[in-house]
Amino acid sequence: MMIMLKRPFILFFSLLLITFLIYWPFYYNLYKESIENPQENETKYKGIITMVDFPHPTAADPGGFSWIREEISRFQRQNPGVVIDLVPLNYRDGYARLESAVRTGVYPDIAPVGGNYWYISSGALEPLNKYINNKDDYREDVIEQVSKDGNIYGIPWAITSDILYVNRDIASNYGLNDIKDLNAATFKNLLESIDRANASRKKENVYALGGYIDIDDYTLLPFLFNDGKIFNDDGTPDFEEIKEGLRFFADLKERELLTRDFGVVDKTKAWDGFLEDNDTVMMPYHLTGILKLKGKTSGHYDAVAYPVQSPATKMVIAYSVFKQDDPEKMEAIMMFLDQITSKNKQERIRDFNLLPVYKGSEGLYKDDELMGRVQEIVDNTAYLPKNESMEALDEILKTHLRQVVLGYENVDEAAAEIEREYKEYISASS
């Protein structure tokens, strides 16, 4: 009986073995041919491509690198012999590390710096004009933001911005019932209303503005440069506007309308405090803050435009290629960048609460009320200025803004020092 039961299995495995012996040479030769003769869409380059990137967290991936690792794995499977070595950076010191690498000439192959004018002007990036044949597919001014002197230095991926967030419950208590009404005049009225209430209450103050002071971070610039211009037509900073911006923060500090830890707290703690403490009307932050804001079940927080004349807050995230001397490697790099930045991948940026760079993608957030409002706000703001001294000015400005807020310098002293140090920097750089 056992012999009879075994016969079907013996027959099955015998047929399987015969089939393998017949077809194995065919599939082996097919595999061998695919290795020796790559497919038309497979890169000829074999080797390592280095890449640095910043995190884009999601609810499912708080670390923020899963998406790019998935793209790397896909590309490596399709292009055997190519290894993309990803070095994750953080927002705390990643920009400083990358800038230091560029200054010393030890830089990666790929980095998301195409929207930063310092890198565009550094001479370290490859012009990418011949690889971009769809310029008209991008939204207005996107290509302009990654270009200089007719050369394109980055492949646009997304638009990011800083924006003002408001606690609607507290705002309504002080007369701002419709946040869309926020402008310079209603903002002034709001501050005065909070002032009066704080003077009459015995318990803890309510704060008008929360935030933090950090370099390579532009969340405070609309309050420092009310007209959004930052630089004059001749490329020099508007030092008078800087003084007025310092005066604005000094005034808020004196009136106790800035949060108590403003100037000493880091960005993460400041944002968490804004969402949890329920004592601050508004705070400027990046679009990345929306991830935690959406996690608030109360839904009492919203986005609003800065109450200034012409805020400059947005920039293009674009992937750039540092100078290359191997044409095959350059082709492989561009194949990978085309994979991650193509129009059919724009849907993915919804996960990161970023804004699209392609035309026809404006309805990306039609079913997301908050992000739809954010997109409308950002569409009506200006890009950060294209000036290669922007980072230097920002570092000098933030250093002295902190001194003013903490009471170590007065406005006139800080303004004079900012102008002196900036001119020294320009003189040393020329």
C-alpha cells in the first residue's frame, strides 16, 4: 500500500527533473546573455554612487528614509553592479557638514542642494540642461529657482516652505475669529488684546508667538523682513529693515508676548510645546510640522499666512550632481534621479506634506483640507532670495537676534554688529 502511495510523488518529481534538465540550458544562456549584454534601459556603469539626503518623516516611517531606500533598492535590482551608498543627514548639523565637505572638495555624487543658491554658485555642481527636456512641465518659476546664468543645477522634486500655525481656540478668545482675516492690522490688534488680558489676569500669561532661533532655518525671516525683500537691488542686505525686525522681537520680549524659552529652546521642543502647552497663539514652523499637527485629534490648529507685506518663505527641493569625470557614471546618476523625480512620482510627496513641482499636480491635496489651505498660502508667497551670501547673513543675524531676545544686546548695538560682521565677511570672501 505504501509503495502505491509513493508512486504519484515519484512520477511528479521525475517529470520535474526532466523538465529542469530540458529547459535549464535555455534559461541559463538567457541569464548569461542578460549579464553580458545589459538591456537598453540598464546602465553600463558598474560601481558606487554616493548620495546624501535629509529625512522626510511620515506616520509610518518616523525616521524618514524608507522611501529613498526603497527607490535605491529598486534601482540596484534593475541595474546589477551599481551600488548607491546613502549617507543620512539630520537637520541639526547636516547642512554644515555638507557645506564643509564642499569647501574641502570631498563631496558626494548626489545631494538635495539644487534649490540653494550658495551651492549653485559654488562651481561644484554639474549643469544638467541636456538631461532636462521637459522644462515646460514644471510650475512657474520652479526651473528658475535651480538655475544660474542659463544653466540648470538641480532636478526639482518638491516645494517646501515655512508657514505660520495658529491655535484657533486661543486666537478666537482674543478677537481673531476667522484666521483668514490675519494681516498686519489684525495682528497688531491681537497683540494688544493679549497684552490687556495678561495685565488683568493673575495666572500664567498667554503668549502671542512661540518659536526658536536657529541657523540654516528661515522661519523667522518674514518677521525680520516685513517686505520680504531681504536684499536690495544691488545685492546688499536691507540693514534698516533688519533693525526694524530686531525691534519687533525686542518689543514682543519686553511685553512678555514671546514664549519664555524663546531663543534657548530647540526647534523640536518648541514645536512640541506649541502643540501641547495650549498657551501660545501662533508659531512659525516648517511644513514638516504638519505630521505632528495632523496627529492632534482636537483639530484646533490651523495654518495661516504670515501677517506681513510680502513674505518670502518657500524653496525648491532639488537633487544636484557634483562634478563628475566618468560619462557612464553620470548617465547612471541621471537615470536614478529621473526615477525618483519623475512626474508619476509626485503622488508620493503627499506622504511628506510637501508641495508639487509639476503642472497639473495642483489638485494633489483636494481631499486634504489642511494641506489644500497650505498650498493656497504657499502659492501666494515668494521664494527665498537667490543670493550666495544668504547663509552667511542668516548666521550673523540669528546670532545677534538671540542676544537681543536674551537681553545681552540692545537693538542699535545688534544692528550695528550685524552690518559690521557682514561687511567683514564680504570683504574676506572677495
